[in-house]
Amino acid sequence: MLPFHAINVTPKILVRMISPVLIFIIFSLLLISSSHAAVQDFCVADFTAPESPAGYACKKPADVTVDDFIFSGFRVPGNTSNFIKTGVIPAFATQFPGVNGLGISMIRADVEVGGVVPLHTHPGGSEVLHVVKGKMLAGFISTDNKVYIKTLEKGDIMVFPQGLLHFSLNAGRSPVLLFVSFSSANPGFQLVPNALFQTDLPTEVIAATTFLDTAQIKKLKAILGGTG
């Protein structure tokens, strides 16, 4: 056998040898990509199966109806009869099976005069807030503790990056209507006050880690229903 360097393969011959292989690989990848895209157009949530970290299992296509892709819960205002004077109606995969697997979801939020959406986070997705009616003071805190805050007017939108603490409050003299979009079908939702004062986390631990007064912690626990 001749050594490799002794084989007289010109660049022109090499291109002729490689080109068909490259064409075959590219064509195969395109076929695979197309076949995967065509396998399933959507994944309507199957509530009879358990939910996993990846979302709900897909309903059988034969069982899917047009109603799976329609959510009518935004027709009526949210219930603002609470101490934060804010009513939220979610359209996540749990309420709106058609968004399962699509990486999108929404909520409607109604905020009365003096109402507030306390500090909270969505660990599973970024948020875009749209002020449909009224005036809202909104902002978020970056991981380097810089605050981005602005008073939003009717028609304004603001984005809150995934996982960052953010808040909003009615800054006007009339009720506020918000529509909020997320980059996930299940973005998650954790209110900081509820995490601290609606749980059984001991008062002494909260005081030591937040530097809050014990009496104030107990007062907040009584309001939110926490123990400990």
C-alpha cells in the first residue's frame, strides 16, 4: 500500500469526492428536521395524565377540539376584593390547554385605586406587561440590585426579564387593566410576601435573615395566614 502522502489527490478530485457526501448529509438533516416539524403541530394539555417539569402530556389528536385553543376567562374582570386590591386571571396551560408546549401564556390583571402587585418572580419565563387602561408604576430589580422603575401610561408596555423580582402598583385615580404575556406556558409565580409570611417559616428565622421587627413579622403572618 502506498503511503497517504504518495497518493496523488488533487483539490479538484477531493471536492468531487466530498461534495456528494456533504449533499447527502445536508439533505438527510433537512428531511429529519421537516419530518419532526410535521409530526405534531401542537400539544394540547391532557389533564388526565400527570404534569411533569416539561409540562403536560399531549392529548390524542382525535380528542382535540377548537375549544382547546380558546380561552374566554378574560371577558370578566378579576376579583379585586382582597387586601392588595388586585384580581388576576391566569391563562396558563393549566387553564388554557392549547398553549401547552408552545412557550406562551397570558394573564389579565385588574388593579383598583390603591392596588398593588407585590414583589414577585416568575422563575420559568420573561414577562411583557401591557397597560390597557389607567396608570401603573412598575419596575424590576436586577441581580446587581439596580432598580429599573417607570410610571406607565395607557398603551405602554414593559418587559421583566425571567426570574427577576418585579412589582407594580396603581399610580392613578382610576382602576387599571393589564394584559400580561409570558415566554412560557407555565412561567411560575411566587410572591415574596406570601413566601415569607404565609408559610410556617419561623418568625425568628425571618427576623434574623431580613432584619425585620418581630412584631411586624407576626402582624404580617396574621394577615396572610402564616404560622411559626
